[in-house]
Amino acid sequence: MLNMMNMLTSRQTFRVELTRKPTINEGQNIRRQVEYVKAYDKAEAKAIALAMPQNKAFRVSSLKEIK
């Protein structure tokens, strides 16, 4: 019998760094934020981070998997 349980991916923790979307105000443009998200892959982690209400004015600048 073939055991495929190890082939199933588990949720991993991703560190998503967000930067403020461009605005006229220079002080607002410098803002950065970090979110830690559990997801199956990078695309899902990015979508989860951007879907959070506090991140509406931000965009993803980097995405790293935490081991």
C-alpha cells in the first residue's frame, strides 16, 4: 500500500512585509508594517495579509517563509 500522507502540504508561517501605497504625504509613504500569516503557499499568504482590514492602504513589498 502506498502511503501518501507525507505529500500533503501543511500550513506554513509566512512573514509578509507591507509598505504604504503611494500618497501625496511623504510621512505616510514611509510607513511599513509586518504581518505573520499561516497559509499553504505564498499566493495565499499574500491574499490573507491584504484582506485584513488594517492593511487596506498597504501593498506587499516582500514575503518570506519562516521555518
